[in-house]
Amino acid sequence: MKLKFAALCATAVVLAACSQQEEPTPIYVQPSYDKQGNASCSAGYQLATTEAGQTVCNPVTQ
């Protein structure tokens, strides 16, 4: 009985690992604004605009 249970668990783990993964949604950082309303990002981020038209800080890729 233990062997059947172990085989069943191993099959379930393999099937779960091979299942189709969802595309991750990007997480953006909100920019900081000065008194004039100019947006800026901290080091390692750059200003970007999303498809919805929001101004966000996007990580700089190398």
C-alpha cells in the first residue's frame, strides 16, 4: 500500500511541475513627485508608462 501511495504522490508532483505556468504580471514601483509635479525614480529604476497610461518606475535591466 505504501508503494502505491508513493507512486501516486510522485506522479502528482511530476504532473504539477509540468503544468502550464501563468505569465507573471509585472510589479511596478510608484514614482516620487517633487513640488512642481515632476516624477522621479530611485536608483536602479527608470520612468516608464504602462499600457493604461500610468507613470511607473520600471527596474533597469542589464
